[in-house]
Amino acid sequence: MPSPKKYRLDEFGGSDFPTFDVARHAATNLLAETLACKIQAMLQRGDLMIENGVVVPARTRKNE
């Protein structure tokens, strides 16, 4: 059986993000903010609830 080909990946910067670390940092901040907004909306809708200091799915879903 032939051995698999080896590939080499080189990082190159773009105009928006010069390095992978800068891009990852920017994406992490945006994802964290978006996730926090989604969780807050789900709490307000009643899809999630806080039980003993932990966010958990609501036991019964509201009728839509």
C-alpha cells in the first residue's frame, strides 16, 4: 500500500487579519458575544431556566 502524500500548510496573512492568532481572537470575541445574546434570549423566552445556579433546558416548552 502506498504511503499517504505529505502536505505542508503555510500561513499567510490577509488584509483584514495579518495572522491566524489575530483572526482567531476576533472570531472568539464575536462568538462569545453572540452566544451570550442567544442564551439570554432563550432565558427570556422560557426555553432555558436557571436551576441551582446552572442554566438548564426548561422542563416544559411553551405552546407556540
